[in-house]
Amino acid sequence: MLEMLIWKDYTVSISHNRIHRYLMERGLAKAECSKRKQQKWVRYERNHSMSAGHIDWHEDPVSGLKICAILDDSSRKIQAVREFAPTNTANTITVIGEVIREYNQICPLSRTDYGSRQ
């Protein structure tokens, strides 16, 4: 709004970012979390199979069932997948147990990511 008023009264063009920075320096405005710079994107893909896994939960919109899948970060192969009614830690541990039983003799899964932090 100040940008338009300054232009109207003084015919001077000042960007809204510069006006906001000026107001912030004098404590007349505050930073909004939603308008901060986007964080750098990090790819969690590994070079060797079974060096890391990726756990995802997905809800089927039709049935309402939740699907838990563990993917290998290198090959993107689904190592284990199960359907559950509730999303909880015990069910995640069940799927991790399947991966360990199936693939531990080949190469133990060294770590998994934390999934989305919502």
C-alpha cells in the first residue's frame, strides 16, 4: 500500500521489498515466516543399494487405508509395503521388520530417513 501511496503523492517508484526492509529496521514491521526464502533442496539418494531407505505413508482416499512403503534410496525399489488402518509407530516397525527379515542377509539397512515432518 505504501508503494502505491508514495507513487501517487511523489511519483517516486520504491519497491515494496525496500519499503519493507526500511520498516523492519525501525521496528515498524515484522518478518513473516511464510515469506522467507525457500530452503535448499537436498536429495537423499545414495550411491549403493541398501545404504539407506526411505519410509513413506500414503492414505488411499477411497478405502481410507494407510499404506506404508519402504524404498531403497539408490535403486528406488520398493522393499516392503503393507496396508494398515491406523498410522502409528508399531505399524512402521512391522514394515521395517519385514525389510530386515528379507534383506538383512544380503546387506543390512544402515539407516532410514525421517519422512515428511508435517
